[in-house]
Amino acid sequence: MTIAPAPTAPASASVRDTIPAVPAGSWWLRWLLIPVDRILHVVGPRYGAFFWVIRHLPPPLLALVGKWRAERAVDHALRRVPGYREYVARYPGAEACVGRRRVPETDKQHYVQAVPLDSRCLDGRLDAVRVGIDESSGSTGTPFNWVRSADERAATHVFISHFARYCFGEGFVTLNAFSMGAWATGVNMGAAMERSSVVKNTGPDPDKVFRTLEFLGKERRYLICGYPPFLKHLIDAAAERGFPLGDYRLMGLVGGEGMSEGLRDYLTPIFDPVFSGYGATDIEIGLAGETPLSVAVRRLARTRPAVQQALFGDDPRLPMIFQYNPLQHHVTVNDRGELLFTISRLEVLAPRIAYNVHDAGGVASLEEIARRLESCGVDLHDLADDVVPLPFMWVYGRSDSTVSVMGANVYPEDLERALYEAPGLAGITRSFCLGSHEEDDGTVRPLFAFEVTVEPDEALTGRFAEEMERRIRGFNADYREAALEHPSAVRPVVRLYRPGEGPFAADATKIKQTRMVRS
């Protein structure tokens, strides 16, 4: 979508005259969904009843009701959100399809920054009570503030609680190591997990985690929640301190950024199992989650290129794969391969309609994934003991996090995969950056920077350079071809830094791993 940012001044009378009315005939949809809402209000918070509905309603019916609810959410926003009405009036181009409605995409730049906060809320005002404000991490730029009603936060907590109970069972203690404070994930994760477990909010502090484990003892099961690099850091910190982390029964729930299968391999000797959730502070944190089935599909695609091609096409990256609830979230893909999200619930204070966080990915029904696997001789039902009939969503990462050199795209996911395929190097690496480096003669080469826990030297730098280039050549066909044609141009520049130095100097004040830097 290429549109100019909307002015923030009030709309003129002529603009107001063009604000679209609620489409004729939508009244029947609102009435039709009233009993559905009442059923979901009763069933949704109850784990057993919720999964009974999910398992027994035919997936096409779930998808249809989900489209109806998303379509109603569009009508609801047009009726009750003045800023959204004006936004649609300014940009009438049909950029996204939500049910039968065709509306412009919304995103941070063109909608959130351009439309005042109150105008993005129901009835054009920010309620005085039962409202929470979350702040995005600022890891990709300036932090933003996001408002949520108590009811919408409660719905998110229910989904996260159900997801955790399905993946990890019952009877465990949750140590919430997400960052605390204004950020959405930490506070909401703690509240959500209180629905299904005992919770201690430690924040990302290894010593607090270790002290809590010592205090509560080795007889219990523990779920450690945090960003993927923190779980790795916890393992490394335990080794440095001589703490017997392997003596405890630990599980891992991660989110906030992508996780490679190499990192899962690194974690699973200590954390078993490890699952990831998907969300975005722009929208909400409980958008989707990994399940035993989705992880099995991803790990199969990792080892069988034909399966990866059948599932995801020619993209060389292995995406993260999740399942999501179509009754809560309507997910589509635009013509640039970016995911668009519509929250279908009406209690959302600042509705998100066809919202684009600029994550590249795709969606498919369970039946479609089964057909694609069957074309490779794989029966989906053989991959996991339990198959939940929810649609699949896969995510490659931010669509703009790419370094292009001589026609070859190198992604953060490539570098992470190469790193965790070399466990000796992964064990001494805290985080990494991917960027580009311009030589004095104008030649642009990929830049790989690593934050390491040992003293860097020329030999170690050379080992990183050799291992990363060799491994990326092995699975990135475009890079391999470019390396044959222009070997000097695609040979990476590798730089190693001690913790907190160079491009990692600001990491102490950030809550996410550094993934991208330009030089």
C-alpha cells in the first residue's frame, strides 16, 4: 500500500460527507452473531468447553463464523471509531479484504501516527477507568503506546492460559522472565499464567530465577517464560556459576522474536518441551501459538527440502509455524506477502482492522496443509499424537529485515540458523547483528556482527567467517549462486565484540536481542 500519511487535523465537512455508511444489510449479521457471542462468552474461558467446540465444529464452519465476526468488526469500527471512518474516507482504495468488506490496510505509519489516540478509540474517547496502556519495546525505533480495555486484556489472558495448558499440561510453577514494566508481554504474561499455574514474576534476571528454583526445590515442574535469547543466556549463566540447572524439570515458553530450530535444539536438553507464542504489541500478544503439530511440521520441513517447498514455495527461509483461533483473529495476506490482522472481538478499545505489522508470512487451513504434505507422501495425522483442527499461520519475520548483495537476499533467520548449526560458536554468542558494509571502492558486502563472551581474536573471527559463510551457502541457494559469480562481493565482513560493546552497547537498555544494524 503506497499512500501519504493522513493529516491529523479534523476532517473537513466535505470529507465527513464521504465517510462511508455501514453497508446495507449488515444488521442481519449483527443479529445472527448475537447468540454466537453469548455461547463464546460462556464457553471461551472454560478450557474443556473451548476445546470441545474447537474439536467438534467443522473447520470450514469455524472459518465462516470467523469471517462473519471479522466483517462485523469492520462495520463496528466504521460506526463507532471516528478516526477510522475518516481514514477510510481519505483512502477509499480497496487494499484488503475482510470478509465481504474491502478496506485500506492500517499500520503504524499511516494510521497510528496519523490519527490522534482518542479518535482511534470507540466513540472517539479514551475511557477514564479500566484501561491499561502498554508500551512497545522500541527495538525497531521509537516506542509507541497502546491502549487496551480490561475486557480485551482478559480475553488475551484466556487464550494464553489455554495455549499454555494445552502445550504444557497442569501442575507447574511459572517463572515469568519477560521484562516487567510498561511493556505488554511481561505484565500480561504474568496475569495470564495465573489462570493455570503458580506464578513468580522474576523479570530477565538469571540470579532471581536460580534463587527461586533453589527455594521451591527440584520436585516441581517449572515453566520459564522469556525471550528466546534469555533461555539460552540462562543455560550459559548456569554453566558459568556452576548452578545445576539440568537437575530441575524445566519447560520453556518464548515469544517476542523468532526462534530457529537450531536454538530449539540448543535449549531442549535443559528445557523440554519449548514452544513459542506469536504476537505484536501493535495488535495483542496472544495472536497464535506453536503446537506439537506445528513444531513437528516445521522440523519435518527443516530436514526435507521437498516438504518445505510444497508447504511454503521457493522462499529459502524456514518460517516459524503457528496455529491460531479464527474466531478471535482474522488473518489474510496482501499481495506483498505480508500478514494482515483483524481482531474480531467487539470489546477492543482501539479496533485493529486489516492491521499490517509488516511481518512476511502466509496462512492455510488444516486441510490445505494436509494436502500439501500428502503430495510429499506424509500423513499429517502421523506427525503428532493430537491434531487440533485450527488453521496454520507462518511467519518469516519483518519484511524489511533483509540485506541484499549481488541479487542474493540474506535474512536474520539465515544467520541465526547458521549460528545454531555451529554449537561451539553458539555457546559463546549472546546476540548478533546483520547489516551491510560498504568498502572504499563502493563494493557492498554483508556484515555479520556477534556479541561474544570470550576475548575476540583474529583466529576466532576467521572461524566465525568460515562457518557462517559455508553454512549459509548450504541452505540459501541465491547466496550460493552469487558466491560462485561474485565471491569477493558476497564474502561477509565479520566483527566480534565483547558484551555491551560496539552495536551491542545499547542492548542493556533494550528488552529484545539486536537483530539488524546498518554500517
